[in-house]
Amino acid sequence: MTEYGRSPGSEPWHPGDPLYGDQGWEGQQQYPHPQQPSQYGHGGQGYEDPYGQAGHGAQGGQGYEGDPYQQQHAQQYEQQPQGYVDPQYQQQAQAHQYQQSYEQQQYGTGYQGGYDTPGHLGQQYDGNWETGQAAMAYGTPPADPYGGQNPDLYGTPEAYPPPQPPGHRQNPPEPVIDWAPEEERHPEPEPEQEEEKHPFFTGEDDPDDDYDDPAPGRGSRGGDRERRNKAKKRNGKNGVACLVVALVLAGGVGGVGYFGYQFWQGQFGEAPDYAGSGSGDVQVEIPRGALGYDIGNILKKAGVVKSVDAFVAAQSKNPKGRTIQAGVYTLKKEMSAESAVSLMLDPVSQANFVIPEGKRNTWVYDTLDKRLDLKPGTTKEIARAKADSLGLPDWAKNHTDVKDPLEGFLFPASYPVAKNSKPEDALRKMVSRANQEYAKLDLEAKAQELGVKGPWELVTVASLVQAEGKTHDDFRKMSEVVYNRLKPDNRETYQLLQFDSTLNYLKGQSEIKISEKETRTNTDPYNTYKHKGLPPGPIGNPGNEALAAMLSPTSDGWIYFVATDGMNKTEFAKTHADFLKLKDKFNASTNQ
């Protein structure tokens, strides 16, 4: 190789070279395009230079002896018409002239690559043309260094096919490279996707199964035995595969059938339901806020209805079905959903535990014992033992001389208490309800306005109003009597309440007449005839109306009251003289 990568031998430019036809060796030669009429072999006929330059070679039909291509392609050149110019090579020539002009301006004269001739511009050197890559790209093999002739690839009709319209053009075929390396001439075929060869899929024998079997000798019966064993194994495997597939299909069909049945039942089938009005008694407790499906679930668990959907459907059909309230209901077992809804709307079935207004805690304890089938006194003992853990507010704790710490906190209302419930659960519900009601009244702020010592004394006042008032119309007057007697400047009773209700609470009774001897001799703090001010705590459970009257007393100056008209009416007085008149009226009505 020389300094520029060329071999020592001469190598003429190929007609496919973009620089072909320009200044040749020593700037004097130009070679016609293979498809152009040659002025070397046509007896002086003019050759049109595709690059727009006149030729400098021999004239008068004598070919140029140094052109290795001229002799080989003379006949081919003669077939072309005179003056023919290939548009493709004309565009390449124009591009080359533009590049040559640019290089002359950019670099001037001197060596630019290729064969440099003094006084002429050098050609741009491109190593690809000398390493054979350009020849491969154009489909022309390099010159034989040993002087042999290569086949002319331009002499075939396929070298220059006629032009095709744009819609019919096809990519040219890839050139056949005979001189390429072995691996390029014979590329390795792409590996085909390997087929599944596992015996389970192909049905062939698993080689692992026969690994330990000895190879039978020629002519022995071992070959037959081996073939029979393999056939048995193959049949066994096929049977197992079929069994697996059958089980999968059966499971799929069964699952689809089951879920299809469930869907059909849920969409179109009637919900399971009992028939008739049922038998036996069962109590169910419906909590507050329970809706149709919640109630249906409770009834189903208790054995009242057969399905939740049946109950919801019956409740929707009944015009009053949506009015079922929270509470305890006594129902029958295995009732039709329609019968269950009708019975729950009947007040007879409602078995809620109701605490009337003004009832004392002793009444609540005794009633709960009977309701829950407990030994008498059981609920009372639990209430005193667990009073601090049932939810009392802080201001209701740690009061001295109190007979019952829960008095005044078993709020009068209706409670769901089933027969299988616990007493402490029922008491906790009652205390919680009292806390809710008292929180609405803002008792701490009201106590300062009314001149008492906190919420505890306000609840005590409300219990007195509830106990002494006979009708709801006189609750506010009764509230004013209490506050007027508690005033320090009271010169009528001197802060003595003198209520029979407090002494009756102490004795656990509800007597109309209290002897004067007992009022003077009993020293218990609940005896308001002897002790000034309020009793140690509430004497009953006031309702909402008594609480409202306690917070909003009248301001008429009432300080006395007497029950008249057979204890069905309460009359009020502002002076002691008027009080004596009412007392005589009371005595006259009770002696008859």
C-alpha cells in the first residue's frame, strides 16, 4: 500500500464514480459515460460531455489506448443515439462542479487528494473508493491486481432499466457480492422458533422414564417389552391429561352454573320467605338509625324472617313500613316477612322500657329486675357499685349525703331493653341520654343567672318542680316558688322549702299528708322542713318540661302553693294569709 492507501498498480476511475469525466490523468483525459456516444470509437463524432466540458482526448475515432473501459464497452456505447445525456449523471456532474468550485475557493491549488498534477486542481480524496467500499456500493468489483479482467456488470440490460412511473417503482435488488467474505456470502440463517418437545405435548416417550431401564439386546424380547411399557406409560399420561382437562371444564361449567343461578335468583327469583304468622315469642332490639336492611338482618339472626330481601320487599309494599322506629319488639319466630312488618307497626309488639317523667330510681331498678328476670335488688346493687363507670359527668360526682348518685340521671324516655341484655347496659343508655339533654341546656351558665351553685342544683330544682307540680301549666309557677324561698331576704319561710316530696323521697313513699311531728323530729338532710335550702340531690328524674320551667320561672311573686280539688289542681299564693285560706280549702276537700 502507498501513502494514500492505493496499490502500486494503476486503477482507472470507474464510470460510476461521481468524479468520473472530470480532469483525468494529468488534467487531459475525460471518459464518456458508458451510455454516451464515444468520440474515440465513432470516427470523429462529437461527444457531449455530461459535465459541460469539451474533451481533450484523441480525436478522429481513435480510441484512447489507456482507457481500460473503452475497449470493453465500445459496442455498448455505439448503441446509444448521438447527443444522448443521462439525466442522472448530469445532476451528479453539476453537483461535482459545485463542489470543485467550492474547494478551489476554499483551499486554492495544491494537493487535495487523488492524482495531483502541477498546475491543475487536485481531486478530493475519498478513502472509500480505494478500499473497495465504493465499488461494493455501486456494484462494481475492484481491479484485479494481477491484470485479469473482471466481468462487465454494466453490459447487461438489467444495469439500466427503463424508468418507471412513481407508483410502480421498486427498490433495486441487492447486489451479489462474490468477493465478500465467506460469512457475508453465506450468512447464517435466523434460528427458527424451537418447537415444544416435551413428551406431554408431543405424545412421545419421556426419556427420563426409561433412563434406568437396561437396553435390550438384539433379537431378544426386551425390545417388545420396552415398547409395551412405553405404550402403557404414554396411554397413562394421556389419560391423566384428559382427566385434568375434564375436571377443569367440569369446574368451570359448575361455577358458571352456580353464579348464574345466584344471579337469576337475585334478579328475577323471589326471596326465600316463611309462611304464616309464626309461633313462640322472641324479643328483638332495633337500634336508633337502623334502616330496612339493618332491621332485616336483626330479624333474620333472631329467626323471625327467613331472608333479608323478603323483609325489605314487605316493608316497601306496606305504606307505613318506613315508620318502624327504634325499640324492642316482641315478635314470633319463623314469621312471613309481611306478618313481621305488620306486627312491628302494632303498638302491642313494642316492648320498649319506658321511664315516665318524675319516676324515682327505685322504680326504675325494680322494673328492670322484672323485665330481665333478675332477683329483686340486683339492678340497684349494680347501679351503686358501678355508678362512676356508667358515664356521669364530673359535676355530678362526689356529692355528700346523696341517697343515690344516679338519681336525676335515668332520663325519662323509651329505651330498647331486651330480655337477654344486662342491667348495666340499660343504665348506661339512660345516663347517656341524660347527658345529651343536659348538654343542650348549658346548665353552668344558667346556674349563675338563677343564683344557684352549678348544674347539680339546677337538676335538683327541676326534680322538685316535677314532683310538686300536678299539671304542666303550673311548672313555671312552682319553679318561681323554689327560687323565691331560696332567697336570703325571704321573710316568709326563711329559706325553708317545706316540701312534702323531699320527706317522702327520704322515706321511699308518696304520702299526701305528713305529720307535723315527723317534720319537726326527722333530722335527715332531705327533710326540708328542718334544713334550709335544697336537699342534697335530685329526688326524681325530671322531664323536658320540668327542665324548661326550671330555667324560665315566672316573676309574679309566688311563694306558696296548695294542692286542691282532690289533688288534681295546684293553687298558688303570695302571702301567708292567702296560704292559710288555701290550706283550709284543702282540708275541706280531703275530709269529705
